[in-house]
Amino acid sequence: MLQASSLLTRLEYRLADRLFHTRWLLPRSKRTQRLTLRLFKHCAEAGHPDALSVYGHMLFHRSASPQDKARGARYVVEAAHAGDLKAQYQVARIYEHGCAQYPRRDEYAVTWYARAAKAGHYLAAERLVRAYRQGELGLAVDGEQAAYWQQLADDTLTAGAS
């Protein structure tokens, strides 16, 4: 039954993603939005990595309640640990700025920015460039490290253009 459940979760995620990204499939009604969120929530609770990232991001950035924000942050962290590139960048931002569940930890932010940058996230590499140039995130000013991350950012842009 585990495989059937996994297949169902993947299908639900694809439907939620389609509903979320396409306007022509169904009109943007409150009913469609509730269905989309319910599908994302179900998939995230089932551990689907992409759903953890998307739904976690929605909860963290758009929820009014601290409980939902905390759950969103937890989902994003889970997605980051599962290898989701966007979630890795978001976890770095969470640790850089802090929140109730995850207090500010510059060393964790640097680790997650580096992980995301090495996996090809341009904004993560750019953040490290700025941090090394200006001595932010608890890092010493280091032109050599700034140049390393700038080269990585440039390579990411070049790879994305081809």
C-alpha cells in the first residue's frame, strides 16, 4: 500500500502544482484556492519534498498565526534536508533573520547559503559574495572568498543561459 499511497501523493502534488501555476485550467476562485492548499497540505504531510518546499514557503511567508509560520519553517527545513535547492536558500534566510522556532544563527545561514550556492542557486552565491565583501554573517572581510563565490554565481548564470 505504501507504493499506492506514494503514487497518489505524487498525483495530488501534480494536480496542486497545475492548479497553482495555470490560470486556464480552472478560474481562480476561492474554492479552487482552498482545494489547491488542501492538496499541498496533504502532500506536505505525506513528506513529498516539493510540497514541503512550496507549502512550507506559503505558510511561512503568508500565514498570520505563529503556529502556521512555525510549521511552514519546519516544512522548509525538511525540504532543504531532502535536497530541495529553493528550500536550502530559504533555510539560509530563515537562519539569517531568525524566527520564533529557528533563532538567528549566522553560522547556519552561511552553511545553508554555501550548500545552495554549490548546488547552483545564484542568489545564495550572491549573498555570500556580499557577506565576504562587507564582513556580514559573522564572516571576516575576505576578497579571495568573495571572488570564489562571485565566480560560482557567474558560472551559475552562464549555465542557466545555455
